[in-house]
Amino acid sequence: MNQYFDMPSDLQHSYVGLIGLHLQEALLPVLFGLLIALPLALVCSRFSWFYAPVLWVTTVLYAIPSLAFFVVLLDYTGDSTTTVMIPLTVYSLVLLVPAIVEGTRAVSPDTVAAATAMGFGSLRRFVQVELPIAVPAIMAGLRLAAVSSISLVSVGAIIGNEGALGNLLHDGQIYHRDPLIITSVVTTAVLAIVVDGLLVLAQVLLTPWQPHGRRAARRAARAAAVDEPAAPRDAVTDAVPAALEDAVR
Amino acid sequence: MNILNFLNTFFSDGANWHGANGIPHRLLEHIQYSAVALAIAAAIGLPIGLFTGHTGRGGYALSAFATGARALPSFGLLVLMTIWLGQLGTTPAMIPLVALAVAPILVTTHEAIRSVDPAPVDAARGMGMTSPSVLFQVELPVALPLILGGLRSAAIQVVSTATIAAYISLGGFGRYIIDGLASHTYSDVVGGAVLVAGLALATIGVFWLVGRLVVSPGVRRGR
Amino acid sequence: MIRIESVTKRYADGTVAVDDLTLDIPDGSITVLVGPSGCGKTTTLRMINRMIEPSGGRILLDGQDLAQQPVTALRRSMGYVIQNAGLFQHRTIVDNIATVPRMLGWDRGRARERARELMDRVGLDATLAKRYPYQLSGGQQQRVGVARALAADPPVLLMDEPFSAVDPIVRKGLQAELLRIQSELGKTIVFVTHDIDEAIKLGNMIAVMRTGGHLAQYAPPDELLSAPADAFVEDFLGTDRGIRRLSFFTSAGLDVTATPIVTADADAAQIAERTLPELPYLLVTDADGKPLGWAKAEDLAPRTDAGDGASTEDGASTADLLPHGRPFVLGQDSLRDALDCAVLSPTGWAVAVDGTGKVVGVTSQETIATAIRGAHAGRATKPAEPDADAPDAADTSAAGPAQAPATDGPAPDAPDGDADAPVKAAR
């Protein structure tokens, strides 16, 4: 087993340490992205004319390849984790703004009108009504951002030793230790799946009002079909991520 | 030196405009990798997505597959394929690129077909359309903008990730970045980065144009 | 004829949508399936074009078992209209309508020509042909839906709550349009709705269904209103079914009197002569006989006596008139319309006009009440026969209810004795 988990000394981290570093480099940007995206989305949902230009800018930013982004930043932030985390923050932001805006826009106009009629101000309405209802869409965006962030951190290895688990790829090649490469790939993939699973769990806990699981979804579909249970579409509970693949259009 | 100076150095260097390491040749390489990977991914993802979306089956298997595919680190996979398959032309690079592109194409196509308003589909069946006719004459034209969005998303990621293929000694714009980093020729690094970003933006443009051409005005403006 | 024979639809989870339903749907008329949510009416409709396959029983079309026929060919031979029209948003209006003809192998030019013809038939402007569905209003879209269903001239039209998503005014227009088209084409229409008023307005035969997929009653609308089979049907019909039933009684035989009608320039003698003892008002008409309004006899008389300054007085007197309200067209509108006019009239008397709007007479609420009693008496013996499940039952009832009392039912002034008091007094 040691050939898989003995870390070369130049990495200055144990296996567990690398995992911690990887998660930090991948997930802090998602958190920052979320913190920036929320107020931005609020502005976009209040002033709808503002959304189109924001969407354009985010689309363009998302198109910039990570490696290109890293190397351009090298000149400013040097060989540091910041160089990796800034682009990842931007990518997260780019995924989250449309997720939040589309999610809150999808809130039924009746619900919004009811909240307004009860005297909610627009900020309070956004935070207390629209955001919670948009949680499934936002969580879908978060999952996509977190998983792609975890994958992209590895690319940081190319610009220096900033790839956390990705650095193992480089070391595996120069020291001819193929097991390190397998360790890197498998660990990164497992991290992504675990984080994704935790986010799904968080969503279930955050949205107790939503039907969960296959049977519940079917029951909900049945209840929604007023007259006949004709061919109930087995509603995929996480139908949203697909829409998000295209959120940056 | 700031970025503009680097760019000026890079683009005014005549040696960067012809030969095997010239921009036109690297551009062709980059487009070739990306187009082949995208075509293979589309050949896998589109039919499966259309079929599962139309029949409404396999949604859970699909989302599990997509989660798995997204979790694969492309860079790691690229290196792994190289050590397993050796330097067998472009094959080691194609595998991660295709793996990267299949998930968005497959999932978006599936969901795009599923999200088509059920009323016209019901009407089409009721008028006596066969199942393939319903899919290709009713569902597909309406789902087309979303499907193109999935393809575009995949294309952008492929163009972006194809840059990394230079790490395993392949061509494309990534060459400038990898070689520049190794030789500390920072103007090459920045030049390559700008070229690849430009190509990604051009990809968006191409998809926008395709959308204008193939999506019915009734769908485009009707949403 | 479509014959639904002991048809049951049971889903895998045990839900029974339709339970042992037997129904004969006559040719050339509108049969409405009506009932609350979950009564299986849509399932029944969708089993006719095999969008849903029955779990038991069979459905015959002109004696042929539908299950034996190729499903796509079957569906192409039946028009299908659904709630939100279900238009193809990527196709222009004309191409939407041409869908089935194209599937049947017509060439594009002929299919489009047919489509334009149908646009005209359903009351759509030809300029809309090249538009896309999103550019049309909900009502227009639904017209396109109907045109599309009619495109290949199918003998059968299946309509699943086609008008329930549009606003009431548009719905009324679409209903009238459907009746007009039906009077021209005479299709076999099966129409699903949850709205009993729509059912009564459109249906030649109405099948009331109740939750669980049971047939509660199958009858022509008139009979449904007069003799609901049970408490469920009665409850479903609502409280004013007596009034609504009057829609099926024609005003043709209604006794009207032309006595209290004068032109604006009538003199005192005419006014005195024409004033009825029980009505202190006179209906004033213009020179063409169109109604202007009601006036009290004593208000009219002194004015015409002092005949000199006619020009100013004329304008003033018209302004003083009481509104005559909406008149009813004698012989064309129903007793319900006549009664409504009388109830809304300030004098309690309804104004009857002919098709051109010319006054033919006025009539009191009492006279109308007498006519209603007469119509009921005539109907009590009549509807027994069209009720039988003979295929032509609906035909009789389709044209029947409006004319029946007029032609062979006892007219309001029939010598029954109960008709005398108010009617005779009015003379």
C-alpha cells in the first residue's frame, strides 16, 4: 500500500494533508463565489435589465480555460494557492448567479404576489420567500460548482506545485511512481462524489417540503395530475443540474 | 512588463506565425482535438439522451452516471491514460476529453426532451404520429435550444481542457503555455492563454450562429 | 356510431379510472362527457383513440373493434383537440393545421391550401397563416387547435376540455363557433368538460360521470335538467336547473301583444286607445319600428296635445324614456331569454323583436309564466321517446328541444284553461 500513500517529500504534505489542502483550494472558492453571487443575484432579480449583461460577462468568463486563467494570474499573484482560487471563485460565481436568478424567477408569481400583499419588502421577500423556494436550483448550481472545482484544482500542478492532489500527477511522472497517479485520480473522484453526496443530503435537510425519492416523486406527480394518472413521468428530483449545464448561455 | 507587452512580444514574433509551432498550425490541431472529441461525445450522448428523454426511462441511472462522469478529474485522467496507453497519438487525450463532454451532452439532451411541454406531445400522439415522428418532429425542434446549450457547454469545456493535452506532449495552443512555463518565456504563456480564450469565445459564437440557423423562430422567440 | 362496451380501465396500482362503462355515442352529434375531477371522463375519451388502452371491455367504431385497427391510422382518422391547444411552437399556423394531411401523404401545396380553407372556417384571419403560435392569443390558438383537428376531414372529433383554459368571454365565442361549425359539418364529436353549463350548451347527449368512473346518467340536456337520475346528478347540475331548462323552450308560440306600442309622434287619441288597463306604460318606437323606450301614458299625452314646438320636445321626450332593456327575438330566442328580458325590464314587460330588430310586440311575466307551464305540460308527455338508446335519439333531441313545443306542444294560448287569465286580459 505504501507505494500508493507514501507522499514524496517535495510535496511537504501527508496524504490526509493533501486532501485537506485540496478541499480548501476547491471549496473556499465555491463559498466565496456563493457570497458574491447572492447580492449580485438579488440585484439581477430586482432589476431584470441588469441580468442580460451579467449573463454575457459570466458566459465569457466561463469560457476562459482554467490553465489560461492561472497563467495570466501568475504575473500578479505569483506561485500561490490564490492563483488557483481566484479562477475557481469566478467559475463558481458564474455557475451560481444564473442558478440563483433562474431559481428565484421560477418561484410562482402567485407566491411572490402573496408575499408582497402581506407586506414583505423586496429584500425580505428575496431572503425569506424566493431564496428558500429556490434552494433546489441553488443546490444544483452548488453541486456543479463544487464538483468541477474539485476537478480543476489539479490543473494547478502545471503552474507550479499548486494542484494539491494534482501535484501527485506530476511527481508520479518524474519519480516514475504510477501508483501515485492512480491515488490522485481516485482520491479526487471520490472527494467529488462525497462532496456531491453531502450537498444532496444538505438539500434534503434544507427542503423538508420537497418530495424525495422515487416513490415520493411519483406520488407527487400523481397528486399533481388532476384528473388521470396517465403515464406519470417519474420526475427526476434533480432535474435542475441539466438546465444548469446550459445556465451559462 | 505587463500583459499587453507580453502579448505584443508574442504576436509580433514572426516565428509564431508559420511552421509546425506557428499559430495557424496550432489552431488547426486544437480545433481537430476538440472537434473529434466533441463528435465522439455527441455520437454517444445525443442518441442515448434523445431515447431516454423520449421514453422517460433511466433518469436515475443517467443522473448517477453524470455525477460520476463529472467527478472524474480530467487532468488526472489525461496523465493516467498516458501512462497506461503510452504516447499512442491522440488516444490518451481523447479519452478524458470525451469523458468530459459526454455528461453535459447526455444529461442536457435527456432533460431538454423531458422538459418539452407535454401538451403538443399529447396532441401529436393523438393525431397519429408514430413515436419516432413525435421525437424528431415535435420534441427535438422544441428542445433544440437547450440541446445546443448542452453541446456548447461541452464544447467550451473540451476546448479548455484540450489545452492541457500539451502536458502530455500533444499540440494545440496548450503547447505555448506548457513550453513557455518550462522555458520561462512568459510572453508565450500569455499569448497561448489569450489564443485559447479567444478560441473558446469563438466557440460560443459558432453555437450562437448555429442556433440562429437551425432553431425555428417560433421556438426562439416563443420562450 | 361509437359503442363503448363494458369498458374498464384499471391501473397497475389498483386505481380504477373507468368502471364497466357502456355508452353509445351517436353519429353526427355532440356527446359530452361531464363530471368532477377523477371521474374518468378524460380516460374514457383517450381510450377512444387508444391513447390509453382499456383493461377490459371493448370499443367499437361502426361495428369494428378499435383494438383490431392500427393505432396510428386510427388516430389519424379522428380529430383530437386538447386543453391548451398543444400547438407545435416551431411550426407556423398553416403548417400546424396541415400536420395530419401531410402525414396522410398530401403534397405540401394541397395541405397548405386545405389549412387556409380551415382557417377561414374557424374564423381565423388569413394574415395569421405565417405566424407562429406564440404570436396568437389563447382563443386564437384554440381555434387553430380545432382547425388542425378538422384538417383531414375526420368523421370523429375528440375534444378534451378544449375551452377550459380561456377566459369566459372568449370561451363563449368559441362555443358558439363550435356549434356553428358543427351545424355545417355534422361531425361525431365527443367532448369532455367539467363545466355542466358548457355541457348543456353544447351537448346533444350528456353523459354525467361520477368519481370512480361510473356513469351516473346519460340523457339529452333537457331531460337531464328536468329529470336528474339521482342526488349526485341533481347536485352536480346546481340549483337553478329549472331556469336553465327554459333554454330548451322556444319563444315561438309566446303570446305577445302589439297594443301598447306607439311611435314618438302619436297623438292623444292613439295613446288613450292603446294604453292597456294593466300597464300604465307605452313602448315608444321610431319610424322604423325599432324600440326607443318606455314612457308613462300621462307623460306622453300632454306633450303631443301642445303640438307646436315639436322639434325641441321630441329630443327631450326621448331622453325621458325608461330604457327598454335587451329585447328578445321572437321564435329564435328561448323562453329563458324572454323571461330574462321581462325580469330586467323596468316595466316588467319584455320587448319582442323580429330578426331585423323591429318590435313585434310586448309580453308580461305572467304571459311568459303561462307559456312555461304550457311548455312543461307538453314536454311531460314528450321526452320519453328520445330517451331510448336508439342511435337516432340524439338527432331528435338535437333539433328537437327548441322546436318541439312550438310546433306540436301546446301553444301558450292553448285552450287548457290555465292559460286564460293573464293572456286574455292582455288582449
